[in-house]
Amino acid sequence: MSADERAWWDDAVVYEVYPRSFADSNGDGVGDIAGVRSRLPYLSWLGVDAIWLTPFYPSPLADGGYDVSDYCDVDPLLGTLADFDALVAEARAHGIRVIIDLVPNHSSVNHPLFRAALAAGPGSRERARFIFRDAPGGEPPNNWPSQFGGPAWTRVPDGQWYLHLYDSSQPDWNWLDPDVPAFFEKVIRFWLDRDVAGLRVDVAHGLFKDPDLPDNPPAVPGLGPSAYRHRPELHALYRSWRSILDSYPPGVFPGRRTAIGEVWYDEPDTLRPYLEPGGLPQVFNFQLISAPWDTAALRAAIDATRSLAGGSRAPWVLGNHDVTRPVTRYARGEADDPERGERRARAAVLLLLALPGSAYIYQGEELGLPEVLALPPGARADPRFRRSGGERIGRDGCRVPLPWSAGGASFGFSGTSAGDPQASPWLPQPGDWGRRSVEAQRAEPGSFLSLYRAALRLRRGHPALGAGAMRWLDGVGSGSELLCFAREPGFIFAANLGRAPAALPPYREVLLASGEFGGGVLPPDTAAWLAG
Ligand code: GLC
């Protein structure tokens, strides 16, 4: 493929910002848009191509902002539309594109159109925009579960039920009603007009439901096709969105706008229809999140999505605001050596950034932050914790506000002038987070942050780490657990996933390594980038 045909997103590294936990500019304990602006120099120093902002829209915050009451504004806690415009413009000056989160599966119960639906009553035009049903006998219309626990239906005072695949505060839109696609087309244009580079499409597998609303079979379905997942109607909708994206002039950056779908699946093959030409430019591939730390399993997981589409259309990701942080995930079942999680997370980012295609990094991954497991129950905000009666711990542990400074209140998360009163961060930070802060790691050559930055710089400069072809190197370090591939020209990736040292293939030079090694032998849980 020629350089001209490549899109900017083909090998972009995108940094996910969870705004409420990134940086707080006004000392109220909640991160905001001005806080993101203030940290753009950091993101540019780190070397990312774009940021993805999770929802910053007006919201009652029943699900961290994924319960949207106005799709075309900024929540007053986080700032104003003028702040947003300034963020896009300043990010541009740093060479960073801005991708925003589109939440089309559900709104908030506070959205004016849902309020109108409640007021208008059964059978009305207003109710047709959501999924209301009568049900005889006082039982919900079917047995669908909410993803956060409990039933997916809530009854309103006039006796009808509405569907919510997530929290009861998040009613599902009825995508079979023509008002809904028309409404979202306006929302998409509103933000493209404000020069966003793309959209991350929330719950992209779930918008359409089987209109008969059949019961689930007795075995609870996983993440595969069902009456409310991966419906065929999705693809005409995404083709229509693609034409909108492609119809836009370049804006402040050259190239077209993108959209990336959040599509969870059991079998990678489920992604196939989403990757047909003319649909969404990209969908996430969650293979590196789901694969165990095992050479054969990881290689099979990588091949399963590479055979469908390269990583350009299905970007790689190690974590996000919904899953346990890598450092903690990789330590599971490894109580004999608690440092193993950190070593593996360091090796994993070298894998992430060496694979062909685009990659997403979630804020704090570059600091090696662990999942915060010891949050007090009263501080937890995730509806998954509440709706499961505390049985499921929820996702707050990966959303704790970032430590920027080695000391001080909130480790620099709240950045007001000294002496101004400051509220505590909305989720409490562990007392030892100073040593994991940006300040503490920046000057430390062996830190997580230094490793991420060095990898991002090398990746930008190395000809193989753009469009370079990839091929597995078999038979190296024979008998060992070496995951090893080449990218052309002249790049070798190797990671030792086993328990014993492994011999590397011949190489000229070590470009970067996740841990110390010598003599051509890689210790366990270590990865290296080599010049071949
Ligand atoms: C997506 C979001 C998640 C949210 C859910 C419902 O999975 O990433 O945070 O809770 O959708 O909107």
C-alpha cells in the first residue's frame, strides 16, 4: 500500500482520557476540560497522536457520564463548549487530534426526549423513540439481564416497562424508530463541525434489538450474537455514518475523520461483518486483554484478528476504563512473586506498540498504575457495584485520579494555586501514589513512564513500525516460551513468556528492553526490541 493510501489512524497511538480522573483545574476534586488542556504539553512530550475523551456531556453521573442528558454540550462540572473548542485548538497546536465518545445505545432518564416519553404516555410518538412494552402479570416483558446486574426492565407508574441494557437510569433508544438515527446524525455533525478527528462509538454491538424481544435461552448468552448483540441492521447504519465521516472536509488536520466501535465479542470472527468495506473505519480488538500470558495462546489470539483485518482497522489495546489495569491483571494467580504483574505489563506494552496497526493506551498505564482494590465501599460510584449488591467490585479501581506530583494534596491532581481550598479527589488515591507520579518517574530512566516514552519515540522513527510487514519467527530459542516476530525492515520483537531464561535469535543491537538482560538471553517476563 502506498503512503498516500494510508490513513492517519492506520498506525496512530491514541491515549484514552477519562476526564473526571485526569487533571482538575479548579480544585473541586473532579477532573475537567481545562485540566486536560493544562496537560497537553505532557501528552505531546509522551508522544501520542490523538486523545480519546470519554463522556464529558451533561449527565447525572449514574454511570460515569455514559448516561447523557444532553449530547451537544459540556457538563458544567467539566467546563463549557468554549473550553472544549479551546482544547481542540490547543491540541492541534501540539499535533494531537481529539476523538470523542458517542453514546448511541442509551440516554439518561434526564434526557428531555425520555422525559417527554414518560409524560406523553403509552402508545405515543414520544414513547416510540425508546423501548416501552406492556407486560401482563407484573413481570418484566422478557428475561434479559442488565449488564450491571438485575433485570433490564424498569416499570413506570402507568404500568409500562422500559428497556435498559445497563443501569435503570440509562433507557435504550429504539433504533428502529426513524427519529433516532435522524437525531444522532445531527449529534455527529455537531461534533464534526467542531473539528473532532473521530468518534468512539459506545456499545457499538448493541444498538438494534430483535423487535419481538424474545426471551434469552436458558444458558445465559455470552458476548456473541443474540437478540440484542451484533444484529445485522447495525451495518447499514454504520455505512451511513461512514458516508457522513467521509463527506467532511479535512478540518484542522489533513485526512479524513474516523470512528472506532466498541464491539465486545466471544469469538473474533464476530467482528467480521463490522470490518466489511464501507462500515466503521475501525473497531477495537480486545485480544490482548482477553489472552492469557502464554506464548501459544497469545500468538493464536493475535493471529485471530490479524486474519480478519490488520491492527489498523482493529486497534490493539491492553486496558481501558472498564477493565482491571494490566499490572494487576498480569499478577493474578502469581502470589509467589508480586512484581511479576509489573514486569509483564512492561513487556506487554512493547508487544502492543510493536504489532502492526493502531494502539490505544489508557491514562495511567504509562505510570504502571495498579488497580486500586481497597476503595471504601462508600466511595465506589460504579453502578455495577451497586446493582450487584457489592458482589461485583466494579470498575472504580481503574478510574482513580492520576498522580502528577510526588507529594502534596492529591499528588497534583487538583492544580489550583497554593493556598486555595481544595476538595479531595472524587475517588481516594492510595497513600503511596507519589512514587508512581509523573514527577517521580519522569527523571527515572528505568521507570514505566520512561519505557513508554522511549517506545513511542522509537515507534515514530522506525521505518518497520509503520507499515512494515510482520512475520512470526519460528524455531528461535527452541523449546522456550519465546514470542518472536520480525517487522520489515530490520526489526525483531521478542518476549519471554516462560519461567526460564530464553536464548534470543541473532541480532545486531538492542533498541529497547522492558528489563535488564545480557548475553543474548532474555529473562522471564521480559521483552526486547531488536535491530535484526
Ligand atoms: C461502555 C463504556 C462503559 C459504560 C457502558 C454503558 O461499555 O465503556 O464504561 O458503562 O458502555 O454505557
